[in-house]
Amino acid sequence: MWHGIAQAGLASAGVDFTSSLSLLTVGLVGLVWWLSAGLITFMALQHYWSQTQPRLSEATPGSQDRQEAA
């Protein structure tokens, strides 16, 4: 098994992954950027929706009466 590696040229042969790794890096950076932008958008919409919905304590009649009675 090891005699095949020791043959001329096989031990010093290298594989260049530079272009593949650069594509992988660009893809991973793009994916992280896309997920970050989506998360920021989702959180902004969630914050907006929570501000536009009426609060339960403000919407119920009689909450003023309970506060005055206390």
C-alpha cells in the first residue's frame, strides 16, 4: 500500500484547492450576510408589529376603575 505513495511524483504531488476554497468562502460569507439581513428584517417587523397592536391593559374598560380603587 505504501509503495504506491513512494513512487516518483506521487509523494510531491499537491492539489491546489485555492479556487475551490475562495468560492466556498464567498458562498459562506454571502450566506451569513443573507441570514443576518433576514434576521434584522424579521426583528424590525416584530418590533413594529408589537408597537402597533393595542395593549390589553389599555383596551379593557374598567382598568381605570381598578387603579382608582387600589
